[in-house]
Amino acid sequence: MSTTGLPPYDDTNIFARILRGEVPCKRVAESEHALAFEDINPQAPVHVLVIPKGHWCSFADFSAAASEAQQAGFWRLVGQVAHGAGLEESGYRILSNMGVQGGQEVPHFHVHLFGGRRLGRMVQPA
């Protein structure tokens, strides 16, 4: 259940279905606590999604309710994916959207890992 005022976790969202094996994905890496896979609509040469294996709607929800082991395991996999993709020297971006105004499309906490080219501005000027 979300602890952030967002609706309760929806177990039918696409990431929950991927975690259950109901929807295929191009796996990049996996651990006890997280799954990394290629984005189906990449916005950079490297565009990987990393999702925790649990029912968290947002970063706020994940940071408040996930155990220390779950949080460490998730972020460790993010780092391993960046390293494995060879992004540490050239640089990369980690992005997470939260809520409608933040651009969150899937109500399951996740991060986007972008790299492989020079990345533009994070947001447009106001």
C-alpha cells in the first residue's frame, strides 16, 4: 500500500505483470530485490528500467516502506547495470518520475537509466 497519498498499489500494472512473468521483457540484470530490463521505447542508446520486486507506487513510498536490504539491493543493481553498460566514464542519468505532474506513467516505483550519448536538459526552463 502506498504511504504517499497516491492510490493503493495496482497489482495489474505492467511492471507487476513483468515481475510475475506474464509480460516478456529484455532482461539486463536481476537480483533478489530488483529487475532491470530494456525500455520498449528507448530515449537514448542505453535506456534501462530498474524496478524493485515489491509493491511500491513511488520513491517516497519505497523509501518509507521498503526494508534496508530491499533499498540497498535495488540501488546496488542500478549501479551494477550502469557499470555493466560501460557508462561510468562517459556519464549517465538516473531519473524517476513521481505522480501525474512528475510524468509518472506506471504506478510502480522505477528508475530510468539513460546513457550512450550526450544527454540534453533534464527539464525545459519555466
